[in-house]
Amino acid sequence: MCGIVGYIGQREVVPVLISGLESLAYRGYDSAGVVVVRDGELEAVKAEGKLERLVETLKGESLVGTYGLGHTRWATHGEPSERNAHPVMDSKGRLALIHNGIIENFLPLKKRLIDEGWEFTSDTDTEVVANLISSHLKGDLRAATQQAMAELEGMYAFAAVSTVSGQAEIVAARKGPPLVIGLGDDEFFLASDPAAVLAYTKRVLFLENMDLCRLTDAGPEIWDENGEPVERPAVRLTWDPIQAEKGGFKHFMLKEIHEQSQAIQDTFAGRVDFELNTVGFDDFALTPEEATQIQRVQILACGTSWHSGLVGKFMIEELARIPVEVDYGSEYRYRDPVVGEGVLAIGISQSGETADTLSAMEAASDRGAKLLAICNVPGSQATRVSDGVIYTHAGPEIGVASTKAFTTQLTALYLFALYLRQQRGMAIESELLSVLAGLPHAVAEIMESEAELEEMARRYSRLEDFLYLGRGINYPIALEGALKLKEISYSHAEGYPAGEMKHGPIALIDEDFPVVAIATGSRVFDKVCSNMQEVKARDGVVIAVTDRPAEELAEIADEVIQVPRSSDLLQPVVNVIPLQLFAYFVAVRRGADVDQPRNLAKSVTVE
Ligand code: M6R
């Protein structure tokens, strides 16, 4: 999704804007631009394509100044092109605006503005906002923005600079997509994501929905949706800027795959007492009575986070004996779910800003559910709207394909399931914790097979279709393995419950349609072996992920990926790692842009 950055202070602004945009590049974009205000003039440079092209174009310009805006655009209205790139100017050249989101009533507004004499040169909905604010602008940019906001429908975050107000200021507003203010010493930053300010400051504040902010070199002033001045609390980020760099790896995704052992450990550290066999959270608690009152859990999430919800269902049902439903945020929000008292809704989101998940959480809360967020980004919207938060301690995840966020979500869900078990009066047996303690080591062990997986990926990278099979708690891992492959390598991949193969997909099997089968654990191991046999009997190719000795599968698998044995409930964390690596190496082999796959955005902040 589009990325917004802004800076006001003493530094030369363009390098600050470019470094912010580089940090936001992972969100996905197809054009970029910056604007600087100097001597009462707006000077903008834009370029289609990658940031390198913008940087190259900037070399031929002399943009200097100490405040301005930068933007990466992910096209919604209008093709990716320099003409549609942001910043967008109003037709009188009085202000420049950058925008993330969708203005739903842009067509009637555009028609009205054209009738009033405003001109349009792009296909964007953004230009409507620029002209609309300008139509109200009598000298006070904040007042004009407030008037415009009253007329805008949709979800948006935007920021504007103007030559009319006669002073150095940035005005920004949000309704939906996030905006964060970085608080430096006599310098202030604006961004869609804290990662963009991390190189300069760890003190940030998050704007709330419908907030309007005026940023000058004296700091931020904020007004709420009623136009009342408000203070928003400053938060100190615990992330290290170094975590947001590649650190010698070719891609963020590979670095993040490698970070998983540590991230899992960081997620359970301090929350488990291995001597007393108890689980607790510093910043979240349920009394035994509250835990007992939970009659149903509804998990709401999208994409990879939805897959972790599917695994969480097995964990919570088995350990806490509470029924769990798992919904896509985008589906839940448009039906009329049965909620009511006794329902705990859990929103799972790496970013905490996914529009569909947030809307579903809101819908659950409106119908009487208690809300818990499992989230990676401190202070994000999901954490602010929830009654409680369990943070995953994955650190910043930059690669668009989620890896360490997924395995830390599974760790957090396991902890939460154990916690519910304990608070509902059931003992946590020591084996449930010892297997957790061994998880980081098991994950690290798989990295030793990296070269083998790279070689295997080379053998399969030319193929266009893959089927991933898993059963029980590993069915979501089949879905996740398939999602990883398709989103970064653009090969078609489908995840399927192994037992369902014979009800349809078996018709597809041939020597060019490899089947990745997850054959671990004890409960359904034999069943999955039978499914592999069914594939072999039809000249299919089987790649098996197993915790058994390779010889056991020699007859029915063409390739065997061995993984360490964990418990049935934690085995998915181990099993997904080779599937992440396999997808990564296939994508690299196919020359795909692993960290920024085409058409994809890291945080999907619009519907
Ligand atoms: O930030 P969230 O966890 O809410 O994001 C949800 C999905 O957009 C995300 O998991 C997406 O599916 C990833 N690209 C998967 O790798």
C-alpha cells in the first residue's frame, strides 16, 4: 500500500525523505515522489517504477529545503505512471498532497469541482482531495483540511504542504490507514509505519482515527474528530534500527527466516515459569472467573495470520477445551455473526493495521465480544482498539511474505492456549513446556538443511503448479506453504486437506504437478502416507516433509525433507520452515522480486 513520509526540522529534507521511503518500500509501490517547499515555491519530483529511478531523477534537480513530503504509490485509481504519482498538486499550484487509501465519493466531488472551475490532470482520487482542500483554503491549511474531511467518504491517510499559509507546516489526517509521528529533538517525522522513522527516533505517537495533525518545528498539534485539541501518548519503540536492515542477507525474507529461532524464544521469554509450570503475561491477564466465562473463541485475521488462526484453533480446543471458529476478516465483516456474551474475539495481525481484520474486530466488539489482539507492531490500531494485547516479539518484519510473524503468532497462540488451560483450573504438564523450550533449537536445526533445500528448489523451479497436502493441524501449514510459494515465485500452488485429495484434485496429478505432503506426527501419519501412495500410483512426484527416518518414506516419496520432532501441537512451527525456504529458493531461481512481489502490499490498509 502507499507509503507516506514527511519531515520538518533542521536537516536537508530530501535525504531524510528518501531514507524513509526506502524503509517503506517493502509495503509495495509502483511510483514515488517527493515535494519540498522553498522560498514559497512547491518543488516536486516524481518517477514511475522503483525508488532508484526517483533518486536518479533527483540528481538532475536541486531540491533543497528543511521540510517536505515523500510518497510511494501503490496504484488503485489510475495506472502506475509519473502522471498519477504523488505528490499531487491542486490546479492553482497552492498545495501538494500525498495520500494512502481510497476516496469513495471522488466522482461526485470531482464533478462538482470541475463545475467550479478546478482542473484535473491525473486519474487519481488524490487530486480530488488536493483541489477540495484548496477550494477551502483561505490561508489556514488546517481549517481547510478540516472542512474537506467533512466531505470525504472512504478510508484515507494524507498529508499536505502549502505555500499559502506562509509558515513551515505539514498538515496530516487519517481515517483508517495508519499515521505515526516521530518525535526527535527539534525535528519531527511523519510516516505510514514506524519503520520509516526508526533511523532517527524511537519516540513516536500514533494518530487516532479522524485525527488531524499540524506539524511544525515546534512539534505536533492534534485535533480529534470533533475539532477538539487532544494529546496522544508518546510510545517508545523497542525495535532496534539494525533489525530493519538486511544484515548481510540477500533479501529481508531470508534474514527473517533465519531470525525465527530467536524471535520464537523472545516471544515466550519471560512469560513461562519452567519450574512452576505456569504461564503469565506482563501486560495482559484474565482472572480464573473471566477465563471460565469464555464459552467460544472467534479468531479474525487475513492471509498468513488467518493460517495461524487455523492452527490456534487446534491449540485452544485441545488445551483449553473451548470451541474456536476462525474467520477471514473480509468475510466476517459482511455477514451477521452470532456473537454475544461469553465470546472472546482474537484479532491476529502482524501489522495491526489490516483494514479487513480491524473491521471484523470492530464488528465482533459491537456485538458484545471481548477483544484480544495478537500483534507484532506496538501501538498499532489493533492494539489500541482491543481490551488486551499479546505482542509477538518478532521485531520489524520487512519482507512482504510473512515468515517470523507467522511462527511467533503460533508461539503466542500456544502460550495463550496454555494460559487459558491454567486459568480454567487445568494443570500445565511439564512436557507441554519442555517441548516449547526446545522449539528454538528445533527451528535452528532446520537451517542446516538450507543448501539441500536450495538444491531441491533448483530441480523444481521451472514447474508452474504445486499441490500442498496436510492433515489436521498441518492442513493450515499446507495452505501457508502454498501461499508462500505463489506470492513470491508466482508459481501456482494450492493447499488442500490431504484426505480431500481424492474428492477432486487427484485428477490434476501428473509428473509436472509435484505434491508437497506434510507427513509428521502420529495421529494421521499413516493416512498421509496413503495419500502419497495415491499420488505415486498416478505417476505423480512427491516431496515429503517428515519427522521420520527418510528410509521409511523411500518407496513413496521422491524427495524427503527431514525435520526435527516436536509435539503434535508445535510441529507446525517446525514444518513451515522448510516450506518457507523452498518457496524462497524457487522464487530466487525464477528471478522474482522476493521482498516486494508484484501487486502485493505488506499492510493492506484498504478494503
Ligand atoms: O499484518 P497482517 O498480519 O494483518 O497481514 C495479513 C496479510 O495481509 C498477510 O499475512 C499476507 O497474507 C502476507 N503477504 C502473507 O505472506
